[in-house]
Amino acid sequence: MRFIDKAADLGYDGVMLMAKRPHLSLLDFTAKDRLQLRKRLEKRKLRDLCIAGYNNFTGDLEHAEIPHREIQIHYITELARLTRDLGGSLVRISRHTKTPRPATPRNGTW
């Protein structure tokens, strides 16, 4: 991640890392990778770290048998763990809203 060095060279205090491929996928980053990245961030004094999540709590409502919300919650939980492992304290989550479709509850419940 050469941009870490570039951000530090430009005088930034931190970076926002995209938590998806090809950047920082939860599926690809092992505990060892996380430790190496944390050391690099600390070496370059990038203390303000934000992990950018790409979630959608309202997606695929027409398939109620799939635990979509639970999957999304687990994803956000794992982003929080990744952020902690990297020495950060902020996770950005997306707030997707969609035009109501026939399967979307109209009473505000999920």
C-alpha cells in the first residue's frame, strides 16, 4: 500500500482504508497481514485510521429466508475487529436507502 507512504509524506495524520477488494478485504487480510499493516501505519505516524465499510442493510428484502441483516451485522462486527487490530477507532458504514419495493415492509419494521 504505497499510498500510506504518500499520505505520510504529504503530512496527513491518518488514512481511510476501503474494506473491500482489491484494497483491504476481510477475506484476504490474515492476522499477520494486519500486524504488518499496523506496524507500517505506526512507523509512518498515521494515527487517525478509518475503515470504510460497504454494507447494505436494506438489500435483498425479497428473500426473507436468507439472514441478510445478520450477515451485514457480522460484516460490521468484523470491520470493528479489523479497525482495532490496526490501531484505529473509526468504522464508516454506508446508509443505503432504496425505493420501497413490494417486499419492503411499509410500517417501518424489518
